[in-house]
Amino acid sequence: MQKILFATSEVYPLIKTGGLADVTGSLPRALQKQGYDIKIILPAYASVLEKASASGIKKITQLDIDGNPVVIKQTRLPGTKVTVWLVDIPEFSERTGNPYCGPDGNDWIDNHKRFYIFSKATELIALNQANLDWQPDIVHCNDWQTGLVPALLSLHPNHPATVFTIHNLAYRGLFSHQAFAELNLPQAFWHHERLEFYGQMSFIKGGIAFADYVTTVSPSYAREIQKPEFGYGLDGLLRYRSDSLAGILNGIDNDEWNPGTDTHLTHTYNRRTLGNKRKNKQLLQEKMGLEVNSDKPLLGFIGRLVDQKGVDLILSQMNRLLTSNYQLVILGSGFPHYEQTLRNIAEQNPQKVAVHLGYDEALAHQIEAGSDIFLMPSIFEPCGLNQMYSLRYGTLPVVHAVGGLRDTVTEQPLNNIDDQANGFVFHQPDGDELYAAIERAAEAYHQPDIWKKLQINAMSRDYSWEQSAKQYANIYTELLS
Ligand code: ADP
Ligand code: GLC
């Protein structure tokens, strides 16, 4: 049985700030089903230790990393048979709140050191130098927090093969030269073909430059990041690596996101009982204090309130949306400026716009079920999971044609739809284009037969991990042969 060490800085349900956790919480299970022996390695944040205590935690070994004692603990991913190894240092386990930033919203000033130690622990375990008697064949790393792992492993002959998955190139893990000097890294890494990036150190560059294979989370994003517009200065390196670069579309957790069994819903439903979806709309309108009205198209948005998600495009069309017959429900947290603007709009238009600022897993499910139309006007989107959740819930997405949104949502003229049509797509990151796509969605919404056909198309497609897990397995096989 081949062994995989899967390194990540978040995994659902133990710790989640975004889609990365959804993926790392479900892909390892899909790989386990393909017959791999997989273990996840994760920082032991305070909140993780608290949540994991229900499944039991035990200390399994202790390491010394540059004089820092590092305890490795073992638990299980709740509800699964996947083992999780937790890297416990005070810099993780003695801080509450967000994994990457403090209560003031600023990054923890020692992030370089925290994720360096995490990467060193991963390196030692990968080399079977941690007294765990377990040697992985593959080390699969995710995003900048684990970018040093392939770099560190490259220093050892006969190291396990490394795969690095880019979930979002916008977060490059940039630190100063001073920070580089504080870490025990070889001086040779300070080079523009290695970690150095225009006078700074980039952790993600370690993953991209040194991993045996680089993947990202949709075929379109794999192409986009090789161009300057989406490459964040790393497009040249990515073009250089293009023979070992693949885009594999994320799957979704079909058990967690299933409108037929969703425990967050009072009225579950499926393709054949779509009438129950309307009851979810009514409950959502009541819960959020909106006018209870079944005719007005209810637009949903869930996400981090950051530039990436196209919040500006929605705000630019707010007046038109308010004067037309739409309702809007928004769940998110992020930039204070967006939060304040949205709060004001909701206060002034309580019947039409409801905004919940903060993180709320149950409400996310209820919005997916209760909305008619889901807005995802992202400026860029490596994959995006919410549009797939909304497709599965028969809530038709309006998306900007980028990354994974382009790869999952298809629009066809309403007088000529076949089984592929499942949403509404605009092609320029422009507010007017967004509004026109919303209007096309509303036009379809008011034609019940067409709407139902689109909903059934959306709900019939397979978004599960099976196909994608096989693609990862093919890469592992190629690397090991
Ligand atoms: P990203 O990872 O860029 O944030 P994705 O679409 O891949 O975007 O994944 C976002 C995930 O985070 C989804 O599971 C979504 O439901 C969840 N999410 C984002 N914001 C919130 C929130 N405020 N409350 C609950 N869930 C949220
Ligand atoms: C990132 C991306 C998102 C993707 C997620 C999981 O957070 O922004 O598009 O779905 O990672 O891969």
C-alpha cells in the first residue's frame, strides 16, 4: 500500500478559513478509498486541540527543531478513518482565533517561523526520522504554508516524491530578507530560481520550484497562472514548470453538501421534490428579516469579503438591484470597508437586503438551499466550491468566466438549452456585465419550465471527488514509476 503524507494548514472540520479546508477534509478520504495509506499533518492550533479532544489525542513523538521542542500528537479526522498528526509548538497551540492573523487582523509577526517549524517537522517525518516507523512514498503539500517542504526535501537524496498543490497563487507567503536570515535555511535558497522573489522570500515559490509535480485546482486556472495577468510574478516559473503542472478540478464532499440529507435544513429536498426548496426560501426570508415573497428572485452570496470575490462588482450594481425586484442575502467576513458598506445597505433596505457578517456554517447551507440564484462574480477563482454547492442545491449560479467557475458553469441561450446548461456566465469583470447576467437569470427564473430544466441539469451532474482523486492517483503513479 503506497503511503502519502498530506501537509496542510487547515482541514475541515478541525479548522477552516476557506475552501482549502473543504478540499483537505475530503480529498484524503477519497484517496484512502483509492487504496492509499494517507496521513494528514496539520498545525496544532488551540482550536484544533479543543475540537480533536472529542476523538482522542495522544502524544506519539517529540522532535528537536533548531533547539525548539516540537511535540507530535495523533488524532483522527472526525467522522473518518483518516489519521491526523498535529505539530504542537506554543506558537500554534497557545493562540486562539484565526490561524494566520491576530485579533487585530494583522498577520502574526512570526508566521515565517511558525510555518518553517511546521515544514521542518513534515520534512523529518517524511524522511522517517521522527521515530514513527512510517516512510511516505509521496509528500503532498498545499499552498504557501507548506511551500518550504519540497525545498527542504530536495536537499536529501532518495527523498519521497513531492507534489505541491496551489489553491490560491494570490497568497505567496512573502517575508523579508531579515525573516529569511532568522530561519535555518541554506544560503543557496536565496536565489531567484529558488525562494528569493524580488528581494523578498516567497514560501509558495519553494513549492513551485522544488516539487516534483505541481498541481492547481482547475484546468482553467492552470492555464491562467502561466500568464502575467494571473501569475503574480510567478507566471515565468510556472511556464518553466509547465511539463509538470496540471489543473485538477476540486470535488465536493457529497455527504456534507447534500440537499437530500442536510441536517442544517428543516426541509430537505432533491431533484424530484424541488417544491420543498421553496420552503427553504421562505424560512430564509423569515430568518433574515426579508419580505416573505416567493416571486422575487432571491440572490445569495457567501464568501470572504475580499477583492478576489468581486464584491466591488456587486456593490456597483446595488442601486439597480434595489430598484428592481430582487432580494439579496449575503454571508461573509473580510475587509472592514466591505463589511461596513454592506451593513449600511442592509440597515437602509431591511426588506430587500440581509447581511450576516461573520462565519456561520449552518447559515451557509441554508443560503445555498434557500436562494434562487447564487452570485459568484469573482475577479479570479482558482476553483471555487460555492458554485458547485449551489449547483448541487439547484440554486443557479451567476459567475464570471474565470478559473474553476469557467470549468463548472455553462450558459446557453434560453431558447436552445441542452443537458449542459446550468447557470449564467459573464466574460468581463465589469458591473454592467454582472447585472446583465443577473437579468438573464431572472428572465429564466420567470419561466418555470426552463428554470426547472436548468435546476435538474445542475443537480444531476457528478461533483464528487472520485474522478479527481483518480487524476491525483495517476500523478502519484507517474512519479513513483
Ligand atoms: P475560498 O477558498 O477562496 O474562500 P471557496 O469557494 O473555495 O472559496 O470556498 C469557500 C468555503 O468557505 C465554502 O465552503 C464556503 O461555504 C465557506 N465560507 C466562506 N465564507 C463563509 C462564511 N462567512 N460563513 C460560512 N462559510 C463560509
Ligand atoms: C482557494 C481558492 C478557491 C478554491 C479553494 C480550494 O481558497 O480561492 O478558489 O476553491 O482554494 O482549492
